[in-house]
Amino acid sequence: MQTDPPRKPLLRCPPLFFYSILCITLSLILPYVYSQRESFSFEFFGPLEPEISDEVFHSPEAFKKDYFEMEKNLKIFLYPDCFENGHLSDHTEKPSGRYASESYFFKNILEGQFLTKDPNEAHLFFIPFSCLKLRRENFIQGRSYLNISATVDDFVQSLISKYPYWNRTLGADHFVVICHDIGLVATEQVPLLVKNSIRVVCSPIYGSEYIPHKDVSFPQIFMPLPTLYEKHGDHIHNRNILGFWAGRRNSNIRDTLVRLWQNDNELNIQHNFINRAHKGHFKYQEKFYRSKFCMCPRGSSINGGRISLAIHYGCVPVILSDYLDLPFSDILNWQKFSVIVKEKDVNNLKKILQDIPDEEYRTLQKNTIKVQKHFQWNTPAVRLDTFHMAMYELWLRRHVIRS
């Protein structure tokens, strides 16, 4: 009886071989996937959860859902004329200084995913001029700042006559970005912008023709931010000063603050700037780090720099203003990470701060740390930073049409 020849055993590869191939493949693919994560759709796996703190948002669940929609769908049309007439700041330069927010916004929107070349799919139209740049040019040429208003007005009128998009809504879906006193004054002289368009302004006061819920308040941030955190960390027990403020007396509330409290032993209130270049122990930044509360009194027109510095250092901001529209107040609940004091109560300031229970202070300070990422500029922009919070504020206004 004939039998089949014995079969040769199959060649078996050791499991280690397959693991090695898998690791090599993943090491080649994953870096590319991560670098392109914004352009991929992750709906199959569910959305990437943003790290938001429920404690500091008005409606965290509603915000989270709507924020994803904004990231995915918001489209902005940028008028190309800004590159022809040179009204836009050079976004290749590194933004710096007290008015860096304007430059960072321009840089982020030019390098981000929100721009579209098709005006028909745009939710909003960006009128891109830099009042900071126009201010510098007028200063160099020895001309009055009033010329900036005329330049802005001429630019807006040229866009209206050249393109059909303004007339469709009388400019209600158009916006400008300004973070400078001169820019605020300049746009006030252009009624078309004040009445209908959205003005994105650094922490404005209501007396500056600013219209809440139509316009957007976003923070003035000193850049680059100091880095004392890296040296000291953020420990409540290091904060042995009850409250701190130093600055110019350019408003009634600042005059009152200094007059009442400049000689107090627990409130460190000074009527001039501390030399920020001084290398001694009592540096300006060190005061923020050592204080439990940092006073943020209303200034002349553009405000907010101290608010951002206080938050950066984990110092609970004390808002001393009856007329300030706080940044991102449509989104963030400022009662959760700041103390808001009416101007008429400044004479009771010390008692108000002392009466805050320790547990409540710890919660306020903890929440101040949580909102830091919302008051930070990045290049490139990152999720939930100042740029994306400002874009979300614009997203909320995309359906507002006025006649």
C-alpha cells in the first residue's frame, strides 16, 4: 500500500519577529498621524476631548459640543487687499510687548485652518489692518494719530466699493481686531465699524463706544510672559502679601486706590511702576508671585494687562471696575476665579479680601491656575488658548445679522 510522503513542516517565524515588524511600522506611521491630527477626522473613534475645567465655564457641556463644531466648521474670509496696501503687520516677526495680542491674532489666523479663499462659504469676513503698525508709521512720519482714522475709513470704503460682501449684511458679519488705545480711538471715528461690525478689543471699557455682546473682549497679554514659575513653582504658602498693585494713576479708581491704601502694611499699593529690569529681590514679577490677590483697577481705555499677568502667576485677580467687559465673559464664569469689587467699595477693599474664607480662597486660586491656558498665546496656536477662545467668541456671533 502506497503512502503519501511526509509533509515538510511549515516554517514558523518566532513571535518576536512579528512584534519587531509591528513596532517599526508604528514608529514610522504614528509621528505622521500625530503631525496631521488636525486634518484627520476622528469621528470613528469619537471626538478628541478638550481638557476643560467644568468649574470655570458657564455651561461646560454646551461649550464642549459647540467648540468642536467651531474647530471643524468655522470659515473666515480674509480680504486680500491687506497684502497690497501693507496695512497688516508682518506676521513673520515674533510678536512682543504689551500690544502683542494683535500681532499674535494676525499670525495665528494666517497660519491656521480657519481661512477660506471662497467667500461664499465664509461665516465671517476679516478686515485686516494693524492699528499698531499704522501708529508706528504715523509716528515715524511725524503725522498726527488722527490720520489713522482717515486711513482706516478709506480702507473700509475701498472694500465696500470693490466687493459685494459688506452690503449683504451692512457689515454685521465683518470684524476687526485692535489691541491699542490709538486703534480703539481710530475705529471710533469710523461709524460703519462701530455701529454694525464686530470689534475684537483688548479688555475695553464701556465708555469707548464698545457694545457688549456685539463686540468681543479678549485679553491684553504682555509677551513674552516671565518664567518665575519654572524657578519657584506655584505654592499658596509663598503668598504672604494680601494684595498688590503698582502702576500709573490714569483713572479715578486708581487715584482712590493709591490715596486710601498706599501706606497699608498688608496691601502693597504703589503709584508708580516697579523697575522691571531690576535684578533685586523685589522685582515687579516677584510681587505677583508673592501676593494672594492682585488688584486690576480700571485704566483709561485699553485694560487687561495686569489681569493676564495675575492669572499667569496664579494670583487671584481683583477686578476694580464698574465698566470693564471682562475677556471671554460669554464663556468663562469670572466669579469662579476672581473677586469683583465695585468702585464705590474700594474703601472696604482690605476687609473684603480678609473676609474671604481660606477654603474659598484656595478654590479661587485653584481655578485661576485652571484658566491660565485660556490667557496664553502660542505659535502655532493650540486648542483652547487665547486665539481659539477669541475664535469661539466670533463663532457665537456668526448668526447675528443687523439691518
